[in-house]
Amino acid sequence: MTFNVKNTESTTSVMKVYPNPASDYIQIDRLGSFSAEVFSIEGRLLISDVVGQVGQQIDIRALKPGLYFIRINSKDEAFSAVVCKFIKN
């Protein structure tokens, strides 16, 4: 699984992904629109087409406990994509 990440230093000020670990939902706080995808540790796409704005929640209740990746794709020029790890309890 390969991800392009651009301008990662400035993304921490414009985006927040929490809680981590999580059991029911992952919250994404980001100004501007974006899409998000959740991948297994093996790189299999599990959740896609989540389009959000400030305060978007992603339902992860159907996922088994373990380590996952979330790729957040910007719809503007702040960054192209950011990949974060999270743990599902």
C-alpha cells in the first residue's frame, strides 16, 4: 500500500483525528472538505467514500479490534493526503 503525503508539517494545525484508541467512532476535525478511507494493516480497503467537513465521524463499530490506517484526502490545497494509524478497541 503506497500513499502520497505532501506538506505534512502544516497538517497538524489544520486537522485532528481522535480518539485513539477508539471503539465506536473516529472523529475528524478539519476545516474544508475531505474524503476518508479506512484500511486494514494488510492494506485492504474497509471503509470508503466518507466525505466530510468539520466534525465528521466515521463509524468503526463493525471493525474487529486491531490496528488500522485512515487516509484523509484533501479537497483543497492544504495537503494531498495524510495517513494516520488508529487502534480499534
